[in-house]
Amino acid sequence: MAQESLDIIQSQYQAGQLAFEQGRYRESVQYLEQAREAVESNSRLGGEIQIWLVTALEASGQRPEALALCKQLIRHPTVATRQQARRLREVLEAPKLYIDPEGFVKIPDLNHLDEKEDSRSQAYPGTSTQSVSKSPPPVFVSNVEGVKTQDNYFLWVALIMILLVSGGLFWLGSF
């Protein structure tokens, strides 16, 4: 392989890596496929390029192609490429985890607060928007709906029990 050809392969490989790292996955696939076509696929560099291509294919939503290439790389002559291909195959074939939607914490959308403030400043042109606080009003736990007050009673009972037990131990220790 001529030095000029190797330089072209290296530049395509690096462009593919850079595009991948910047989130431009389809562009990364194009660069890496061009580099793969120009390099000896059984070489160390060919293995590295193909491993990057597997990750770029997966990131661009082409999982079947990524898995097929990964299965081919398991038989690659370079040991490091074979090991990496096995690890990637395990990740690609792993079952997708199910997360119950009730387990997510819903974050309130506070974008509407800025809109209300803008409408106030337009309604009252003489007022300053700096005097209006942008922070939301404080929320008191006792006023929040859905808080189980039984938990609060349990904490008080537990605290009293701890105080009684520690007081009794202190009293017994004084004899």
C-alpha cells in the first residue's frame, strides 16, 4: 500500500471518528465505509475502522447491519479486533430494559413563567421587570397534595421511641 493511499485512508478514518464524536452518525458511516473499502480488511487498521463502523452503524439506527458486521469481525485475524467485536456483539444483542413510566420523576415545565412576566411588562409599561422575582414561590410540604402524612407520624413515633430507649439506657447506666 502506497504512502499516499495510506494517508487518504487515515484522513477518511479520522473524519469518520470526528463526525461520530460530533453526533453526525450518517456522515461518519460514509467516511468509515470509504476507508474500509480502501484498506485491507484483515489488517489491524482495517479492524479498527470496522469496529468504528459498527458503532457508527448502531448510532445511525442501522442495528442489523452493525450486528452482521460485528459477527464477521469475531473471526478477524487481529486478537484485539476479535475481543472488541465480541464485546460489541454482547451489547448489541442484550435485551432492552423496560422502565416503568411511573418510575420517572416528572420535571415541571417552567417556560410559561417567562411568558407571564413578559406579558406583565407589556401590560404595565412603567414597571420594571427587575423588581419581579423570577424564582417560583416556595412550596411547603404540608400543602403539597399526595404527601402521605402517615409517614410523618411514623417518623415522630420512631423519634420518640429512640429517645425513650436511649434515656432508659442512660438511666440504667447511672446505677
